[in-house]
Amino acid sequence: MAPKTTAEVSMESLFRIFTVPEAPDSTLGKIEQHLSENLEDFLSSHIVAQERPLHEIEQEFAASTIPEQPEFVSTHTETLLKKLVSQSVHTASPRFIGHMTSALPYFLLPLAKLMVGLNQNLVKIETSKAFTPLERNVLGMLHHLVYGESEAFYHRWMHNAEYSLGAFCSGGTIANISALWVARNNLLAPRKGFAGVGAEGLAAGLMHCGYNRLVILVSERGHYSLGKAADVLGIGRQNIVTVATDENNRIRIDALRETAAKVTAEGGRVLAIVGIAGTTETGHIDPLQEMAKIAQEYRTHFHVDAAWGGATLMSSHYRPLLAGIELADSVTIDAHKQMYVPMGAGMVLFKDPGLVNAIEHHAEYIIRRGSKDLGSHTMEGSRPGMAMLVYSALHVMGRTGYELLIDTSIQKAKYFADLIESQDDFEVITYPELCILTYRYVPFGLKESLKNASDDQLKVITPLLNTLTRFIQKTQRENGRSFVSRTKLTPAQYNHEGSVVFRSVLANPLTTESMLQEIIAEQRDIAATAKNLMPQIKAAAEHCGLLVVDSAS
């Protein structure tokens, strides 16, 4: 007889799931114990190595009706283990070096459970009480990390109900949107004959101020969230004007100056200049000091997207890489990246606590005037108390602990770059400034000949190498032993020919040098299995003169 899976429907049974924890010997109880004792072992045991096709997984989640009857927690937990956990991405694995997601410190797991249990809503002090000053404290600490104001400054502004040093949000996207929202509303603020863009809209604001458009300037390596911001704020994605980068993927100051002048001469207004402190694809940092000077000349908002690189400020050795960030009007930092807290902990910081008054919103039933409700200066309303986890991480690991993590990750990236360059059949495409680098596999001794390749030769061989890189990356991902992501760049050393490359992010402190050696060896072995493609590459290279034809064969 099959075990019963549906639970009783009664107030008594529903009361139990609200008030009584699962027994230690239940499925959920065993999972909790396993997670608390050895997270890595649990994930290794339950996340399968072989990836199933997505369309098969979709069939597991195809039901369109809400279940009529409740099921036992243990039964449902078994379902989650089988359908969900087993096919999840093992982001904590030290061999998962393809994205900006890393292992988490163990102490955050029970604290996250405590945070969920408290279920505070940070939109309003009536639903968050102590969490509100805690969040303001965390924002103050990060503000001090970036801007380094005096103790008196933070005493005055940190807990001031009418002002804000920043806002927590779900991630870098909302942080960037919030920064540009503040910039737009301050530029098109209320004045005589105009109630402000928030009241009258963008078209009225442009007409009143005599601009034909608002423009956001950012390098061609800018994050796609800026396009979303332009869309949401009514500026229009076409008014995100990308500026050329140099051979190190940093914005060209001469091109930025020319672009700003051109926009202004044509009747437009530069709403914001956005600097990047850690590009998503290559990890490089724009020349922030010089960008700040141009922003000052054009009286425009200077925003720095430091979602990835902001944590580097905690390293005494590498902090100078971000010189000029203290000149920014606003800064985005994601704590769920290099501050090692769970997903959903983005922040936007404002140099001037009064900037946020341009986006202030109130309602009588919530977020009343004069209250310390955080929701009055945030885009999102209801939010969890993620600041608690950041607060705990900052205290448990301290600045010096983060410094060690940051320094080690950058050193590891440099080691990996040296390892790649020492191979005859791999080449670095972009060297790490922080802990991100890109590279690719180049067989048949092509590594040296590519350095002097003509445009015509590059046009012949690059598409084939791109196909090989995609094949290696996809196969490695499906094998499930390790993971490196891929992207497409236009390397200056190859005449900006579109090149698909491996992208490695070395933020996980558990990743070892031997693991990196194994990843390279695995990629080489995978390439050897491309039975049709490898001969095509060799033949094409010989035909275009990149390889000398072996007459003996």
C-alpha cells in the first residue's frame, strides 16, 4: 500500500505548520542538520553532476493549477530534492569559476533562518523597528568606506529622518535605477512655472528647461541595467550613449569629452556620466578621477557602478585602483558579490544625504512625513532585512578579513593568467585588474602566429575559434565537474574582431591552484573530442597561411 501523501485539511493541521517545527528525524529535519554540519557535502550529494536538458526540467514544473489538497512537509521536501535541488547550479563549488556567485560563510545560514523567521518589512519602522536603525548603520559604514566623511557627519546624518545616505535594494539593477532616478529628479526639479518631473513628466521637464533630450554617458562595457533604467525613467534606451574603450576596456577620456560636447552642442543635456568600477565582462575599472572632472565641467550627476568592484575598497593594497570613487554623487555596491552574503543585497549610496529628497514619497497609512520609514526614499516598497546579514558579515569578518579575501582573489586571478600564458595552446585575452580574466584555447601552435595575423587571416580563423570556444564551454558545463562562463569581446590586439572567450571569476576562497590546473586540462581534453571542428581549424589555418603546410603529410 502506497504511503499517504496528502495532509489533512483542518485549522488544527494548519496551526501545526505555523507553530511546530519538523521533527529532527523528518526529511526536512535531516536536511537542516546536514546543511549545518557540512554544506559542501550536502550540495555535492544532492546536486547531480550531469546536467539534464532544460526542456526536461520544464516538464517537472508544467502544472498550471494550484494543488487542491495539501501534502505533508516531508513528502514535499522529497519532491524538492528530486526536482529542484538535484538540478540546481552548484554555485558554492570551488570549481564554479564562471560567474559572480561564490560560496557563503557558514554562519550566515542560521542567521538567514533567523532573518526569515523575524520577517521584518523594511518599508516602515512599524514593521521593522530595530532593523531600521541597523540598516541605516550599515549604509553609514559603507558610505564611510566610499566617502570617508568625519564622525560628526555620520552623527548628524545617519539616523536623520529627513535624509538618507543611501538605500538597500534587491541588486545592482535597482541600485543603478535609483541613482539615475535621483539624478533625473534633481536635474528637472520643481521651479517657477514647473512642478517638477515627478509631477509633470519628462516631456514637460524637457520643454520647460529647453533640452531636446536627456543623455546618459557610459563606456561600451556598461551594464545592461542602465538600459533598463533609461526605459523605466522615460529617458529612452537610445539615449544611453556608449563611449569607446581603450585596449584595457576602460572608457577613453578623450572620447567621453567629445561625446559630452557633441550632445550639448546638439541641444541635449548630459543627465549623468556613469563610471564602472569592475566591468561585468572583464573586471576593469574606469579612470574615475578624470571622469569626475568632466562631470563637474558639465554640472552633471556622476554615478559609479561599483556593484562588483566596490568591496575592493576594503583592501589597503588595491583600494587605489578605485581612486576617484569618492568624487561620485552616487555609488552602487552589491554585497551579494564580493562581500559574500546571499543574493538580494544591493546598495546605492549618495554623497549628499539631501539628494534623495528629490524622490521622496509619502502616504497617510504608511511612510508618513517626519517618520524614519526607509520606504520614503526607496524605489522598492516591501523589503526583507538583508542589512542584518551584511551587518553580521562586516562584524564577523571585519575589514581586515575582507582585505585578505580580496587580496587573495586578485592574486589567484594573476596566478591563473600566468598559468594560461605558460600553455602553448591557451592565451589570455584580458588580464585581471581585479579577479576576472578572459582567455581562450588556440590549438595547433596558433598562439604565436595569431600575434602577427592580418585582418583577412583573423576573419578566417576567428569564427572557427569562436565555435570551438562555445563547444568547450557548453560541454564543460554539461559535464558538471567545473564551470567557466563565456562572453564575446572585441580585443584590440585582434583588430577588434568579435571573439568568443572564456570568462573566469576567481572570488571563491575555496578555489585552489590545482583546481585551476585541472580546469585547463579538462578544457584541452574536451577540445580533442571536437572531431569535425579541429580538422577544419587546422585546414583553414594552413589555407590562410597561419600554419605552415606540412609537405610530408
